[in-house]
Amino acid sequence: MPITAPITAYTPSAAFDRLLTIMDDLRINCPWDKKQTLESLRHLTIEETYELSDAILSGDTDEIKKELGDIMLHLVFYARIASETESFNITGVLNGICDKLINRHPHIYSDTVVSCEEDVKRNWEQIKLKEGNKSVLGGVPASLPALVKASRIQEKARGVGFDWDSKDQVWAKVEEELQEFKDEYNVAEEKDIDHDKAEGEFGDLLFSLINYARFIGINPEDALEKTNRKFIKRFQYLESKAEEHGKQLKDMNLAEMDVFWNEAKKV
């Protein structure tokens, strides 16, 4: 089927083959595409992934569809570049993930019995160790943002049984860490604070809060990003209202700003 055929004429496999054909054409004929390497695409892929994340949080399905297409292009691009040095190709990539999924789901493709989602997660981590991973935590990327990394570390530890029994125990740990931080640093003068130690204690507090969020089914990354967006929206409302009244924020006191801030909460 020609790559210019109407979109409705394509099956999923034909549509994927169309993308591969276009990628081959671009790699051969487009000056920009010819210059790209695995390394040069890396930062662009990270950017596209964050754009997909933004679209998901916004609930914009049209944008999600578009961003998925952009990421799919990048995946095909990497495989095309690697095929030029015979390192691997797209067929190997697809078969590799298929083989991994079959191996990691013995409750579907073999005779392993599971009773719940947690059994699946535990099996997954045990299979990874059998495949050669030296540590359950070895698969957590070092470059992940700290908040996401903390969640993944905790999830993986739970997968092998290293976890609290109940959310009450986790909350008790949160309160313990918070009290330690307050006792140590809330009463001290800034000049007396050991900032390295304070940073460590604050990290412990955040880690325990992230752990509690996991126990009650909250994704801490999503929660914080939604709060960021809410704050931005309200702050920009505050800025616009101040401008309407011929004022600048730097010249307003907190009580004056609170009037507009409280209005923003109702918008």
C-alpha cells in the first residue's frame, strides 16, 4: 500500500510499516534526519516524554495521541540508526519485548498461579533476579528525578516483601520523622543549623511521606505536579488582579495579596 493512501485504509500492521518506510526515506534523503545519532536524539526523547506527561495530566486525548506518535517516531528512529551498524533492528526490539513479557507473565503463559496484583509484582521481581539482575533495585535508573526514584525504590522493595504491614505503621514513621525534624531545626537559630544534617533529615521525612502516599494509592509525582499547576494558576490570577488595580506585587503586603489569592481559589 502506498504511504500516501488514505489513513482509514491502513491496518495497525500496515500503519506501522508505513512509519518504517517513511523513517527509511527520511534517513536517506533528509539532511537533518541523516545527521542524527542515538546521543543527539536522547534529549529530544526526554522532552517528548515530558510533553506526553503534560498531555496526560491535562486529560487532553488529542494531545496524548499526538505525543504518542512523536515518541513512536523516536523509537523507530533509534532502531533505524542501530540497524545501520547491525547492532539491532526494529524486529529484534519488538521480539525482545514480546519474549520478556511472556517470560515475566508465567501466570498467563505458563502454569504459575497468582491471586492478586501483588503476587504478579513479586513474581516479576523474582524473575528479574533469575535473569541476572544482581539487585532488585538495580533496574531503577540513576538519572530519575528524586521523587519518582523514591517511589520506584519503594515499589521494588515491596515486590520482594520488604515493606510495612499497614499504612498506620507508615504514618507513625511520618510523624516520627516530622517530630525529629521539628525538634532539631524548628527551634534553632539559622546560624546554629547543621545544613547537611538538616538536608538528610528532611530527605527522610519526604521519603516517609512518599511511602505513605504509595500505601493509600496516591502517585506523589502526579500529586505534586497538580499542586504546582494549581499554584501557578492562582498566582497568575493574583498577578493579573494586581495589574488591574494598578499595583505591583512587590508593593503589596501579604494581607492585600491574600484577598486576590482567596478569590483565585474560587475560580
